[in-house]
Amino acid sequence: MLVEAGYGRSMGDYEHVLVKREDDTVTITMNRPARRNSLSEPHLRELLAAFTEAGESDATGIVLAGAGPVFSAGHDFADVAARDLSAVRALLRLCTDVMGAVQSVPQVVLARVHGLATAAGCQLVASCDLAVAAASAAFALPGGKGGWFCHTPAVPVARAVGRKRLMELALTGDAIDAATALDWGLVNRVVPDADLDEAVAELLARATRGSRASKALGKRTLYAQLDRPEQDAYALALEVMASASQLPGAREGMAAFLEKRNPEWPD
């Protein structure tokens, strides 16, 4: 594993990803630039392990990035083409597990996107809690103009951009630029390429303020209620919010507000 000097301590021991810890942030960098960070089985297994390791740490935020000229070109066709049906199904299950890990870890996960994010690479962006893109970034579900339609990448993208925009992405296969991705809700910010790291750090710092336990419960509940009917979503959110009022972080936050002082978070 390669770790740049001066960027905090390393975590894990991986071949296809770089993992580093700096203060309360873990950065997971896909590191297959020669393959455009395509998602082979070994790469996916390492991403899953890295997210699991980071999720079990006391970090408050995770940044997902890509080394080289693009964020990720999606599935590695050299890996897929040699597989039979059962093996492709297993590969897609592994990829789905990675997307699930991104959303199930207690930390805020932010995608740092530069260059292209296509197919399962676009799926990764849509699966992250937040995303900041360089102005030069582009996003696509290219299977619509190829031979292997982007069925699984479309799942989280649909939930980010809505039905009509999903249909345009998935059926045309054409890329959209960063400004369009911002307008459609696929990313939270678009900034000049030179400002990408600063913008990532700024948004992550704001998104990780407050009680860690409260934030982790909040993230889990948000995902749990998103696709439920409104009444079911309210029933779930009401019970969780009532229970959460008894947590130490909630108690401290309310006491600090009433006492007009800065909170001292217990977690």
C-alpha cells in the first residue's frame, strides 16, 4: 500500500486502495489509475474491507476518492467477460455489498469526484451521503448505448435524480457535466478543480459537527425512511427521534442551548 508522507497515519494493508487517517477523517482512494479505477472483484473486496475498517473506527467522516485521471470507470469488463452467470451474479452482489457498506457505516461518507464517474463509478457517487465534484467531472450510465445495460447502477442514481432524469441517463448512455449533475441532485457542490480538496474538507467539517452517536443514528434512520410511504416514514422517525432524546448527546445539546453555553459532546 502506498501512503503519501505528511498525510496522517495509514490504515489496513491493501493493493488496490489507499487508506489514510488524518485527524477525524479517513480517506479511501481507489488506486487503479492504469485501469481507470475500474471495479474488479479484488478491488471491490478491498473497498468493502476498507469501509468496514473505517466504519469500526472512531473517525467522524470518510472521503471516497480516485487516483489518476478519473474517479471510476465502473465494472472491469476484463473481469466480467470471463464469468458465467453465477459468477457475474456473485460479482454484482459484492458490488451491492460495497454500496450498502457506504450507507451503513456510522460516519458521513463524501465522494470527492474528478474526471469521469461512469456506470458503477456513478453508482458509488450516488450511494455516498454527500458528493463534491470538480468542474471538469462528468457522470454517465453508459450501458444504454452499449450491450450491458446499467441495471444496478441505476438503483441509487434513481433515488438521487428522479425518474425522468434517470431515464435520460440510462437510456441515452450519454454523460452529463458537473453543472448538470448539480442541477439534477447527483452532487452537492461543483467547484473549480483547484478548489476540490478545500471544498471537500469544508463540507465534511460542517456535516460532522455535533454528537457522533446522534449523527450515526440520524444517518441510519434517514436511509431507512427514504423509500417508505409518508405515514410509515413518520412512524419510524417519530419513534427513533423520541428514543434519541434520551441519549447523552441530545441531553447535552438541549442543556447547552438552555444554559446559553457551548456544548461539550460526550461522544
